[in-house]
Amino acid sequence: NQWNKLTAYLEHGLVSIDNNRAERAIKPFVIGRKNWLFSNTRSGAKASAILYSLVETAKANDLQPAVYLQALFEQLPHTSAAHIDSLSPWNIKLN
């Protein structure tokens, strides 16, 4: 019953056979999720989730999270809403 998935893997050389990279990336957050139950506010929990997502996306794009976040916070005030995608980890210009 998995024949379609197997043939997709065999026909497309860039398709990964597993999701180990994604699993390893989220492991620290899964281990610490009990701590999130004690977020003081819903907006605080949302801010934490956004920050963790930025850090992990920077890592996935071979950027040092601290360098990326510094560049993000420096460039964000000078970027219009129409050009916000230029600050994503796969587009940002690091100095």
C-alpha cells in the first residue's frame, strides 16, 4: 500500500527517504514542551514559537542563529511590509 511513495522516491533523486533531519531539529523543543505549559500569556507562547521557528529555520539554511537574528533585527525597521520576505533566512543579505 506504499507503492506510490516508493516510486516517488525512486523516480526523484532529491526526495529524502526519511525525515530524520526535521525530527532532530525539533527534538529540543519536544523535550522542553512541558515548560511551555507555563507560559504566562498566550501572546508570550506565540512569541516563543515564532522565535524558535526563526532559529530552527536559520539553522536549516546553514546560518548561525545569532548572526541571522542580529541582521534581522537591524534590517527589520528599514524594511517595508511588501519586502518582508527579503528577511527570511533563505533571502537575507548578511553583512
